[in-house]
Amino acid sequence: MPGSGDRGSLLLAVRVRSAQFVIAIWVLLALMVVVSFAQWRARGQFFGGALPAGIAVLTFALHPRIRLFDGGVEIPPTHDQHMHYLKWEQVERYSWDGDRLILTGTSSVLGGGPAEGGSVRIPSARRAAVEQVLSMKVRKA
């Protein structure tokens, strides 16, 4: 993955999960901390899975944005895909399936491929802003 200097300036960042979802994740994390603390007070031991689970939840909750840079796009992690960065040359085209943005990675070695694309839900209120950036950087399918 290229360094942040290779990405250029940030053009747009869009939260891909609802605020209610992020609040629910933070409530679950706080609940895990309370349970772990109560168990420590009662038995003198911590709940063994709290730290790894907390780290996973924090990673999931703190990185819910797709970021569009001058040099490419950072696609946030999903349940079946890790976070990854694509240079604009590696994005062959984009399309929409309802509120889901689909970025198709190129298979051309000359275009920096083969590159895995990705898809992400974009709130309808932010679709026009995302479309504006994409129309300047990538061809539409």
C-alpha cells in the first residue's frame, strides 16, 4: 500500500455506516469494559476476550469512511474484505447498484493491475458529492 504522501490531498471522506450503527458499536464496547471491570472486581481476573474483541470493535468503528484522494480511493473494510487503497489508474470503472457504489479494479498490468475492486454503501445524501469526484477521476460503466 502506498504511503500517505502518494495519495495526495483528501478530496472527500464519506461515512459509510449510519451514526446509529457507530453508536451501537461504542455502546457494546463500553458494555464489554464494564463487564470486564466487574469481573476483575469480583474475581480478580479480566474477561479474557475483552482486549482482542475491543481492538477489533474499535478498528471497525473508527474506520467507517471511504476516502477519495487526489491519487486514489481508500475503501473501508467490510465483513468479507479488508481495507485497501486503489490508485485511480487501478479503477477501471464504477457503477451504482441502488445506494451501493461498485468500483471495478483493472486486470491490466499496464494499469497497475490486477487490482481488487470493492463496493461500499454510500448514503443517498452524499451520492452527488461522490459522483462528482468519481466523474473527474474514473469512467462510469
